[in-house]
Amino acid sequence: MTQEVIAAIVLCIMGVCLVFISPKRIWSVTDKWKTRGGEGPSKAFIIITNVLGIIMILAGCGLLLFGSA
């Protein structure tokens, strides 16, 4: 396995985790300690998390398809 393939697999796995794991769970691990009330993540956080996950999946797939060309 080359470095490109390993990086592509890691990107895809991270993207899938960002898309399919609840943004509330991700927020509670990463950002809850920064707030006083801790009501929950904002809508912007949820949208950005999902968009970032999709971008990471696309980047990983692109790296798999075009990385060794």
C-alpha cells in the first residue's frame, strides 16, 4: 500500500465518522467544555460538521481514484 492509499482510506473513515456520528456527540467531546450552559451545538456547527465530512469523503475518493495516476 502506498501512502496515497493509506491517506485516502483515513480521509474516508474520518469523513464517514463526521457524517454518520451525531454532531451532538462530537460537540460534547470537542466543544462542550468551552461553554457554560452546555445546551448543545449550534445549527452552524451541525452544518459545518456534515459539510466537512462530505468534503473529506470526496477528497479520499478522489485520492483513491486519481492519486496514483
